[in-house]
Amino acid sequence: MFLEIVTPEAILFSSEVDLFSAPGNDGEFQILNNHAPIVAILKEGEVKIHVHSQEHIVLDDLHGDLQAQADDDKVLTLKIKSGTLELNDNKAIILAD
């Protein structure tokens, strides 16, 4: 599935992913490939992104606080203050603050 995380300043992440989890208003939830369409409001917390490999991922100042987890380099985390998630046809877009 394709995931894009966008803020008013920049596109923080844009790549194919295996799955991701996000902090919803009613708790953290996980999105897998071929998930049903969904629109959700996100609260402050961490978006955890599971990628197949990091060879095409750029981790630099332009991509905010996107960090690889120390114990698993296939899991990236990004802290958000709030946001909105829309998923349709295996393409997810997170509009984050």
C-alpha cells in the first residue's frame, strides 16, 4: 500500500509500506494492505510505519522527525500533534500537524 504523510510545510513521507499504525481518537489502530476505505481523526502520538526495506527512504532534516526504531530498522516512527487520515484503494494520506 502507498502511504503519504503531509504537513503544511512539506511532504514528510511518501512510499510503499507493508502496514502502519496511527493514534486515533479512540486509541491506536493499524492499517494493513487492502483495508476497507476509512476516514479518521488522529490525535497526538506516533505514527509507526513498517517498510519492507529502507534503501529508498530518505531520513534528513526535510523529513521532520522521521526516525528508525533502534531495535527494528524496518519500523519508522513520526510524532504528530493531530491530523486526518484518508485511505482508499490502497493509498493512504495523513494530513498532519
